Amino acid sequence: MINIVGLNKARLEGFTKTEAFRNFEFAPISELRAQSHIHNPRALDNDILLFLAYDDEQLAGYLGILPDDVREKNGEKIHFGWLSTLFVSEKHRGKQIAQKLLYAAEKSYDQNLLITEFTPSAERLYRKIGMFDDLTSKNAVRYYYKSNLAELLPSKNNFFGRNKIWLKRWDNLVNFFIPYRLKGINSLYKITRSVDGNLSDFINHQHKNPIARNAADFQWMLEFPWLSTEKEEPNYLFSSYSEDYRMFWVSVCENQKIILAFLCSVRNSHLKVLYYFGNAEKISGILPKVIKKNKIKMMTIYDDKLNETIGKNKMPKPIYKRPMQRSYLIHKAFKAKLGKDFNFHFTDGDGDFSFT
């Protein structure tokens, strides 16, 4: 018999320290993710953050939810959840456990569900179950400034994973002969790993998309990352470790007032601009300095305006670039509730993208 159990903030607190958790064949959540979910300023006390599926007494699968809010045109706030992780053990497949987990999430969040960054196998399930519709995809550009085969190839084939050390040596050799072709603007900028009073005031007065992140949200992201640079979570199948992972704000002042700011993440020399407020052209002019300072090998941007200014100004200039796309799925009832004219205008970091 399949039994679905939901954990809210109170029940998730200390869960990863229990004997039952240690005895699971696989971990349904990492310690860092658990703490991040618990401290999410948008998570309500009764929100289910993790659904566990038991086949009799054995853990068979799980589904993680990241609670969030969206504002309608009239300013009304609607609470919803991002599907963040979905897994069913091979030993327990064929019992519709994934469907049962999705139905539990659907009921718990009153059908207000969104999904992005899903695998092809998960997408097949979401489409088969019939409760989701497509939303407008976001186009992206990935820029390459150095060779980065050691990070790109292991995810494609286990052979490259086993030979990662040789790929790193190749990257180091090739990159010795590839200079940064960067030309930026002469503007002073500041890097911070927290949201101070000035940055908080600036962020909270900016025009935002319907997700409407504020200073408290960004401070939570900085304080409670999902990736550890110290150890990998045993038996956890989703991202929990990175050799190098940093999140930071870049801000520019004029007359002692912030005029633009953008939130970055760097994971193993891969730069992402998660959120930005201010002039996109000026930001593209500052990015070369950020790239060189952090020894960035590649950068991914999911923002049309920022990509347009990078392309027009040819700064920062890559050695190669390729287009990418991110898809979104929304529960049909949630889509109908918001109305056919509703446009999310998703930002790069919306969903769980900021954490991985």
C-alpha cells in the first residue's frame, strides 16, 4: 500500500538528523535544502515542503516543493509552489507513485503549481498525467570565454566523468593560449555577499515582475544556498555539492546612490546573472570586469534585453556562443485562475534556478 506523508516547516526541522532518515536507502532531501526551505520567507507554516511516498514501510519516492507568491494585475497575491525535485526508486516503479505524489501536491497547493528545469523523463510524466500546460519559454545565450570541457562533458557520458582530471589538464593547457577578449566600461563597482541597507532600499523601490522579489528574499538566497563546497550529501541524487560556488551582488553608485545592481552566481567558473535592476547596457559594460576577476569560463543569460546589449556592444566578447531555451509548465487550473492575458515575465533566477 502506498502512503503519502507531507512535511511542513515544523516536521522538516531536524528531519535529516533522525535515525529514520539515516536508515533510508536514499536521501529525500539534503540538509542544506531542508534549512533553505524552512527559512524561505514565502513559505507558510502549513505549507508542505516535502512529500514522502512509502510503499508499506519503505521510502519509495519523494517530491520537493518551493513555495512562492505571484501578484495579479490588481495587486492580489496568490500563493503557489514550484515543483523542485521528483524521484521514485526503481524498486518501486510501476505503482503510479509519481502520480500519487503529484496529486498530493495538487491538493495541498490548491492546484497552484509551476515547474521549470525538468528532465526529459519528468516532462514525459507531466505531459502524460495531463494536468499541466505550457507557458512561454525563455530564450538564453551561453557564452564561452575559455575551454571548460571538464565541467561540460562528464554530464554527457560516464567515460568523461571517470577521466575528469585529464579534461581539467586539457582545459588548463588550452586556456593558457586563450586570452580574455574583454573590453568594459570604466565604472567603479562594489561586490557584496549580503544585502545592506542601501542595497535593500534600492531593490525594494525597483519595478519588478509578478514574482516581485524583495530584499528579504535575496538575503535568504544568500544565507541559505543548496550547494555545499565542503562535502557531498550521501545518497542524495540532486545537486548538493560544488567545488566552487558563490553568490554575490554587483552594484554601481553615482553620487553615493546605487544606480544599478545585479545578483550573480558562480559555480565552477560558470557565471549566471540571476536578477538585475537598472540599465542593461551599463550592466553589459561591467560584466567583462566581473568575468575577468572571477576567471569565468562560461556565462549563461536568460534575458533578451541583456543578451541584446551584449550582442550589440560586443562586450563581453566570447570565443563561442550557443542558444539555449528554458521551458515552463503550469497547472491548467492555475493558468485559468490567472487569466489568458497574464504574463509572468520570468526572471533568470525565478524558481529554484538561483540555488543550483
